[in-house]
Amino acid sequence: MITHKRKGNGMSVSYLLCIGLLVVVMTVTQAQAAVTTPSHLDKNNMVDGCASCHLGFDFSDGGGPYKCIACHGPAAAMPSGLRSGTVTLKDVTVDFSKNYHHPVFDKRGNHNAREILPETNPSAPRHVECVDCHSPHFISPDKPFAGLSGKKVGNFISPITKEYELCYRCHAESANLPLKSTNKRTEFNVNNPSFHPVEAEGKNLQVVSLQRPFREKKTASNDVSTLKCGDCHASDDANAPRGPHGSKYEGLLVDNFATGDAIQESSYAYALCYRCHKRSSIMGNESFPLHSRHIAGERNFKGGGTSCHTCHTSHGSVENRYLIRFNRNFVTESSTGKLKFVEKGTYSFHGECWLTCHGVDHNPKVY
């Protein structure tokens, strides 16, 4: 223990040590702050400080999106003095004007600055504001989800550190999910028989159609074995601001994905799938002996084939391996009332289907 022995100038040894320690702590803290300073609190970005955003701010609804696009909109419309010119910002309003977009400007007046997500009120109108995905007082390039809270479990609310946790705020347990929407947390659950590897690496160890750098398991530094929601859901323009703001493709997708029936197979029809899965492998029947017949259309499939979506879910299957989940819009029970897939040998690419599709009874069809 350090005693308070006085020195000639009246200061104790312990006092001097405390002062020294405080200087060290302050130096370290300042160094950390320099790295993690939130973007909107950085004077290099916001030369007018808090007034850059809060001058004329409407606190009742969190400010609204129009405050954000003062800087994140068209450069020509940006007020002078809001930033120093050291930061280049892209115009996000271009994506919000596309056919498929998050309804940031469509649902004005529904946001409440005190609302809690996931939504607990089933009658609450669906809406989204910039601040639902971006916490302006905390966000920084190295901490894009800082300041956002996830699902409440008991008395504990976990901070969001991963992109999928952010998406779950509105697309998982929300009590006001649209009629045809599903709980994405349930679909990506790692305990499911199969899932796209968003929360963790997938269970299927032999996806023969994968093209580099995608791999079932990461064994090399440049391997990609997990995905982000934003790998599929984002702007169709690679030069647009990052994030799922808007896209010309249905489902707010980065590429086209036809989900209907009687479709002519092409690199465009299933461009989203072919980003990771080799078209030559799929159409060459490497993983399923009848893949090309189903997708391109042969024999009973007049005028085209059927979509990947008819047999596979894009997120995760609670029923089968290989992301198999039949689309009930086109697939019904077999003549004996069965609707199921039965795997015959692990990774042997053989099985049987019990269903009816295009008037063809699979009762079962064995491959």
C-alpha cells in the first residue's frame, strides 16, 4: 500500500502517482476516441457541430429522413457549411426512388422516437426511418451498428454487432409482420436441417455448384463461407450507397431472381443464384440428375421450366436438407396425399419426391 508521505512541496507520493496514472488513462482514452469518434460528432465532417443536424430539428419524430438527405441526398441540394468537403457522400435518394425500396419516405408520420423494436403491437403501421437502422450519435465506419439494440430477452437487451441482427429488428419477431412475411430468425436458425450461411457456416458439406471464393467451410484466408443479408438484398447499382435502400429488382435484390413458372432459363432469369452457384454445374446436373429438365423445361414443361424457388427456399428450411421447401403456389400433394422429399444416402444426390407438379404425379419419383 502506498502511504501519503509528504514531499517538500506538500504533495504526497500517492497523489503524484494518481496524477501520472490519470494522464496515462486520458492519453489512452483520447487515442481510442480518435479511432472510434462517431462520424456525426467529428468536426471534420460536421463543421457546425450539433447544429448541423439539430438546427430546426423536430424531436417528436426523431428528425425524419429529410434531415438525413440534407447531406446524403443530391450534392447540388446540400446546404453550404454542413461539412468541410473532406468526406464524399453518395446520394441515397436514387435508390429510394426505385420500384422496390424500404419505405422511408412513404410512411411519414408513423415513427415515434420512443418506439421499441421488434414491434409488440400487431396493429402498429409498418414503417421505417433512417434512425431504425442507423444511430447517428454512435455510428462510425468501423462500428456501423453502434447504438442499436437487438431483441429483448428477459431484462437483457443485446447490442447489435452483426448485420442480420439489425434486419431481425423488423423482419423476425415483429408482431406486425405483413401477411405473407415470415420470421427470418426462424428460417436462419442454425438448428434447421439447412439454411443459407448467414448466422453460421452451413451444414451441407458438399455443395458442388459453389464457385470461388465461396466454400462450405473456410479453410483458406480468401474463402467465403458465410454471407450477409446485404449480399443478396441491396442496390442493383454497385456504385450506390451500401445497404438495402432500394433496387429495381423485386425483393430488393442485387440481381434478378425469377420466382414464377413457365420461365425460360437464362443467366439473367436466375442471376442472383448464379452469383454463387455455377450455372454450368446446375444445368449440367452435377448435384441433381434432373436439374436442367426442371429449370430449362423438357417433356411435360412446355414453354419453359420452373424457378429455383419452386423447390428451394432462399433463407432456410425447417423441413429438409439442401434448402428444399416446395412452393405451394405450384406444388401440391401426390395422389396419395403426400408432400415430402426423402433423401437416399447423405450427399449421394439421390432421393425421392412425393408431390404433384405441372400435372405430373410424383408418388414417388425416384432419382
